[in-house]
Amino acid sequence: MTLREIKELLDAEIVVGEDKLDLEIKTAFGADLMSDVLAFARSGCLLITGLSNPQAVRTAYALDIAGIVVCRGKALTDKFIDIAKELGIPILWTQFIMFEACGRLYREGITGCIREVLVEDKQRAQ
Amino acid sequence: MKASRVASARSWLRTSNVPSDEYLEGIYYVQGRDFVDAGIVSSEIKKNLKEKGIPESIIRKVAVVTFEAEVNIISYAEQGTIQYYVEPGSITIEAKDIGIGIEDIELAQQEGYSTADDSIREMGFGAGMGLANIRKYSDEFEITSVPKEGTYLRSTIYVNGK
Ligand SMILES: Nc1ncnc2c1ncn2[C@@H]1O[C@H](COP(=O)(O)OP(=O)(O)O)[C@@H](O)[C@H]1O
Ligand SMILES: [Mg+2]
């Protein structure tokens, strides 16, 4: 699915990354806890989160995450947007709650970037 | 200036396995309680490593380790430094700080153990996963601390896997 299709599906606004709407997305990860994102998310996935602060963008950058969907219509600060621009992380902004956003994406074929946390995952990253 | 102050004041925290300064690639000062900029050092180090053409999967590991180490200094210490060394075959990250230190280092490393306050949770951290994450992404890992003095953390990531 492209970021453009995801934008439509989630009735979202593209806040950063207008030029990256053709980006192909296959997997996603949803969490508000950045330590969990750092532990389990994979490069190239879409991050669905209710955290709209600089740390969410920097976490996405650390892992080469393809883009962020900010759910629940969380307020976006200028600082958040500036850092996303600087680091080249596309930002979609939706009013949907995380469950609804994830459900809509899953129904259209987006899968979790990992399916479950395995013992190996806990011990060592890929 | 600030960086060297931290480094020299707590040189006792140094251990024998630190690469020689010949491989020192960068050093960053980290200010305690500076929540807004948390993660900036991790981002900067990542940018630098990308320019050097280091494999992306290795850079991701370095980025996670530096991120969690940086957040810990900001969250719990007064001030500290993060330095990184690029050696042939490995990258080493050293995080040192002056601060309250850690009483029980085993307990601190347990997943879920945390003394974080709300300001740390608001950043998306403080669930007691940080040190576990650093460990998980490291090929070599060491942490030592002196209560009321400071904490020293070293992580080495092999470029060709474990
Ligand atoms: N640099 C540090 N100085 C003092 N205490 C620390 C430091 N790093 C970690 N700790 C202690 O260890 C605990 C666990 O750290 P960590 O695994 O990163 O989880 P979290 O930061 O989410 O609590 C912290 O809550 C804190 O009590
Ligand atoms: Mg931590």
C-alpha cells in the first residue's frame, strides 16, 4: 500500500512528506512507548502512535521507520514538525484512535512488522 | 569544555576495554533533565555513521543504544557524555555521567524495573526497558556505577554480527 492510500484510508492529513506519498508500506508497528518501538519495530515499517513529541520522530529515525501516523488527533507542535522535516520522516495525522487505525490498515493487508515477541526477540535484535 | 570536565572528573569510571583515542569519532555533552532534546545525540551519531558508509543494520543498533543511553543520562543524571569509537570491525559507545548513580545494578537491568517520573514517561520512556534494550543490541556490554557519583556504560557492536 502506498502512503497516499494510507492517507485516504485513515482520513489523514499529510503534515510532512508530501513528496513521499508514493512510498510503499507493507508492515506496521503500533505503540506509545518508545522503548518498545526501539526494542521491536523493524526498518521500513509504519509507526502508529499517540506520541507526538520529538522523541517519536527521533525513534523513527533511529530505526529507519518509513513514516509515522499520529493517531487520536494528538496536538502537533512546531518542534515536532520541524524535526520530522529535518530527518525526512513523513507524518500522517488522523483523528482515529489507534485500534481503529490499525484495524483499517490490517484489513487492507498491512501486517505487523513482527507478529509476536519471541524469546529470541527479547534476547537479541535482528 | 563541559565535555572534558565530565571526562576528567570521573576518569576513575574508565575501564580497560575502551578503544584507544585513535578510534574516537565523536563526543557529545548531555545535560540532565533536558527532555526536549532527548534523542538528538542519537540522531547526530546516526547521521555521521551514514556518511561513513557503515551498514544500515549496524547503524540502527548504534542508534538504539545511544538513544537509550542518552535518555538515561537526561532522566537520571546531572550531566554526562556520550562518545563513540569506530574501529575496524566494531563500533563502541561509551556513556558516562555524574549523578546519583545506581545502587543495585542487577535490579536496574531487569526488564520493567524503573524509577522514572512522569516527565520521563511523557517522552515515551520510563518503562524499565532501556538497559535491556541496550543489552539486546550489544555484542559486548558493560555497566558500572558508584552511587552518588555516576554511571559508566560501554556497548560494543560488531560490524559482522556476533
Ligand atoms: N545513568 C543512570 N543514572 C542513574 N540511574 C540510572 C541510570 N540509568 C538507569 N538508571 C536506573 O535504572 C533504571 C532502569 O533503567 P532503564 O532500563 O533505562 O529503564 P527506564 O529508564 O525506563 O526506567 C532506571 O529507572 C534508573 O533507576
Ligand atoms: Mg531508560
